[in-house]
Amino acid sequence: MTFYLHKLLAEPKTEVAVSEDQLFYIQHGKEALRKAVSMLEDREGWKVEIKENNGDVICSKVIPGTGKVFRLEAVLEASVDDLYDLLFVRVEEMHQWNPSVQHIK
């Protein structure tokens, strides 16, 4: 999975005109994604919270300056393209499938 996360950090291959406001959000989004990838790649200090019979595992870790974060390890029946579409292209729909999210933009 890390391989695919690194692909998300790659620069786009096509040029698109963006405003300064859009560039600000793009830069902050890339930095947030880099931070998330860094957290996931650090294999030290994760505590298993829940281990399901189907193999799903939920772990947690307290990260200074961030707080408690959770990591889900699971096998998903979805393509990388489908996940990318759901998590990045249609991100504003996240509240429809994730009850812990009230609003996202």
C-alpha cells in the first residue's frame, strides 16, 4: 500500500491553471498527505486496539503534536483507482459513508 501512497504524492503529469487560493490548498494537502504517509511508515509504537476474525486490525498510536491516530489494516475489494476516486476526487462525499465526518471540503 505504501507504494501506491507514494504515487499519490507524485507531481501531476498535466499542467492545469490554478489560482493562488487553490495552490495554497494543494500545497497544504500535499503536506498533510506526506505527514500521513510518514506516520504509517513508522512501524514503531503502534498498539493493537481491535483484531477481527476476518483479519482486520485497528491499531493506535499517540503522536506528539498530533494526538492519538488510528490505522486500519484490511484487505479491500476495490481497485487503487476506485480508492483514489473515493478518497481524493469525491472527498466532499465522505460524510455519506463515514459517520465520524460531518462536513469536509
